[in-house]
Amino acid sequence: MNVDVPSSPGKFKSEKPHHHHLRLLLRWHYSSLHKFLCWTVVAAIVLFVLFLASPNFSSSSPASLHSSSITERRSLRTSSSSPAWGDPDWEKRVRDSARIRRRPFGISVLVTGAAGFIGSHATNALKRRGDGVVGLDNFNDYYDPSLKRARQALLSHSGVFVVEGDINDGPLLRKLFDLVAFTHVLHLAAQAGVRYAMKNPGSYIHSNVAGLVSILEAARSANPQPAIVSASSSSVYGLNTQVPFSESHRTDRPASLYAATKKAGEEIAHVYNHIYGLSITSLRFFTVYGPWGRPDMACFFFTRDILAGKPISIFQGPDDAIVARDFTYIDDIVQGSIASLDTAQKSTGSGGTKQGPAQLRVFNLGNTSPVSVVELVSILERHLKVKAKRKFVKMPRNGDVLFTHANVSLAKKELGYHPKTNLQTGLKRFVKWYLEYYAPSGSYSTKKGRGGGRTFS
């Protein structure tokens, strides 16, 4: 099913022209969909070209962006003891990991960002039900890489091979698609974070725009073409004031560069769907949290600082307006993501010629119950049994928005999506994991632990 997601629903006023050619020109010029799509793609291309031309990029971006030095023949290793890609042992590990054990309905999935928060949970869930899964991750240092390595170790124990490499490495992607006829790609690799974009804008273009194009290029050239499920974000709603956010609401006013790159990704997906027949589903995630989460997310760094006795900053909007988020538990996000894979139709451009219209979808995946950040802190205090040192500060103008609220009626109808975990329950599970992973002895310590957190549940 195709979902119409208008980007610029504004009204246009045009006067009657005096000449036939002028009328045709105005009709072309004021086609809002065509205009927005064209400029989005052009802007993305220009930004990407500028990014490639920047001599200082590699010194200002995180270590994840190793692809600035990628060559056609470089060796990428999953660890110091792993074989270089292209070696027979490496190829065997890829094929073994991709082998489908769930018959007759199993799928074979390439998961990008597999060592990330959402990626590791989704990869584990797919493998547990018998699907073939190969992971791809560059293990960047946007946050502590040891957390990603710990997730990788759990996946390896489950029989998943996570290839260490960059999504912009074309030769590596072609090799993976040559080795495995993937039925699906779950594209979760991205440069996350709203505020980080203020310091490292190039990394967002590299990962979220150029990286997506790299994945789509590899997929459209594959035979057979896989269906694509890609992570977008609730941030695309930007300055939209209609709540709850619906897929039909306008998304042409992003509040951050991160949001702009995610919206550009949705528009680029439309192009590859339209021209090459790729089946593509974009998922707008709403503030995901849970065990094995990202350290830059609120529940994670609030927990860390509360246990350390440090003051925590709670944002307030103008006139002390409450800041609230539609916090969504990781298991619910994984359920919606896998349902998107299971309901994705086949791409129609295998063999190089598009045979007909391909599926193009956009879904919100949220909890539907926004909770204030103040209440989030109160719940953490109860589970941690420690009082937080609260400090209220004005929200900076750095891309954050006051409020998010998901309308998931479309996902319920098309995917059978039903979020089940409230914030009270979800934070209890997160705190349990956090204390096990970072303080295995039971003492409140902010030093890394090695004794706990050995499962994804």
C-alpha cells in the first residue's frame, strides 16, 4: 500500500496568464510535489559534493567515518582475529550467518547498524525466530564503542556475524550482495542525535544521506532486488503543531539538521521507488529507550548522573512550558520493524528493468502516550531509590522540540502494531539492565561493568 505523505500542503494563488507558454510555465512551477522533491534531491547532492570536497572533514568527524579513507581494495576486519573481507573464511561466516533456518517462510536480512541499540535488538529477534541475518556496523565512537562491542559479542554468541565496515563502502556492499541473495535490508545505520549536528554537520550528510544512497544503489543493482525497511524519525515533523503526529501531516519544516537529513532520506527513497522499483518502507521512530540503549539518550544519562550524585538538567520551554516525549520501549519498536519486514512486498526492478509500481510506505512507530521529562525523572528516582538533584533550564535553540506524540493507527491497521510497554515498566527493565551492566557487584558505580547485561531481554 502506498502512503501519501505531503511535504508542502500550502495553498498557491496563480493569476491567469496571457499566453499559452506562460500558463504551462506557471503550471510546472507551482507543482508543489515536484518542486519540493526536485529541490530536496538537488540540495542533498550539493551537500554531498561539498562534503566530499571538504579537506577538513576527516579531522572533525567521529571515527565512524572511516570511509573517508576507503579504497577499492582495503581490508576491513570484524576484530583483530577475524579474517579480512573477501577471504574464504570470511565468506563462509557471511553465508553461514545468512542461512535461513525457519522454513518455509524465513527471510534473509542485511541489518545495517547491527551493533547499535535498535539494530542489535532487531538482529537478535530475527535470528531467534530462525531468519538469516548478516550485520554491518562501523563501530564508530559517537558513543562508547565498548558498548557496541558487547552487543556484537551477544550477537556472535547467537550465531550472527557482524561485518565491520562502512555503509559507504561500495565494494564491500557489492561483495555482500554477491555472496547472499538478501530478501530484505533493514537499514538502521545512521548518525543519530539532534544536538551533535551543531558541531559535526558533515557526519549527518555522510551517514544519513550519502549512506542511504549507497545502500539503495547496492539494493537496486542486486538481482533479485531486496525489499528495504529504513529508519526515519519522528523528528521529521519538526515545527508541526498538529497532535498527535500523523503520517499525513506536513514535514517540510525541520527543526534540526538531523531531521532534515531524515526527511531527505524519505524523499530519496521515493525516487528509488519510482525509478528503480525498490519496495521501501520508512519507519518514523519516536524516542526509543530500553536495555542496551544509547548513552546520549535522556533515560541513560539521567540514570548515570543520578547515581553519581550529579545535578541533572531538565529542559523547559518558553513560559516554563513542559517538555514531553512519546517514549517508546525497544521491544515495541522491534515488533513494528519486523512486522514491516514481514509485510513488505517484493521489489519490481530485479534484472535492471522496473516491471510495475513498487510498494512505498511510511509508518509512525510510537507509544501514543507522551510523558513529561519531569515524570520520567520521578520514575527513575523510584526505581533507583535515589533522589535526583534537579536543575531546570531553558531549552536551547539547537533543534529540540517541546512535544512529540505518535498517531499509530496506520501501523495498527497495516502492520498489526500494538505498543504494549508503558514507561513505568520499560524504565524498570532499563534500570535493571543498567545496574547489572555497569555495577555487577551491586554497588552503585559509574565504571564499566563486565558481570551483567548478558542478554537482550
